[in-house]
Amino acid sequence: MTNREIAEKRIFSYEEASALLPEVRQITEDAYLKVEALEGTSAAAARDRVNEIVSAWADAILARGVEIKGLWLVDFDNGSGYYCWHYPENGLQYYHSYEEGFQGRIRIH
């Protein structure tokens, strides 16, 4: 079993997803800033380090039952679709169905 298989699929209420978002945001921001700090590093060294940072970010996010849909893009499954968050958005403001994905996001408030 890999690290990415340890979290069980989780269904979130809006309140649960919103309560977890500050932690997810901080994990994401920390990883994002580490990647940004590599600017100017040699391509080969940066590539390996970016892969390590992104992999650690993904493991941390998945361990919380949150799904990863892209780089710095996560979804909280609500049982009928997803609450969608993309760094650096401030809050959990979007929803999309299982079928539509990121392009079908609708603002929830």
C-alpha cells in the first residue's frame, strides 16, 4: 500500500469542508512557496525538488480525504458533486458536479 492509498474516500458537508480548508490552504501555500523559491535553480535540480514537494503536498492532502484534481487544485466530495478550491482562492466558493469538472464550476456564494 502506498501513502496515497491510506485515506478512505470521504464525503464532506459544506461545514466540514470549510473547517478543513484553512489546513489544506496552509499545506498548499507552504508547498507553493517552496516551489516558487526554486526559481533560478538549475533545471535538473529544480525538477527533482519540485517532484518531491508536489508529492509530499499530494500525500498530505490525500491523507485528509480530499481529492486532488490538478496542481494546487482540490475537491471535497459532498456526495452529489464537489466543493472545489484552487490556490490561492480565499475560501470555499465553488461547486461542480461529478460530470462537469473544473470548467463547470458554479459560485456558491
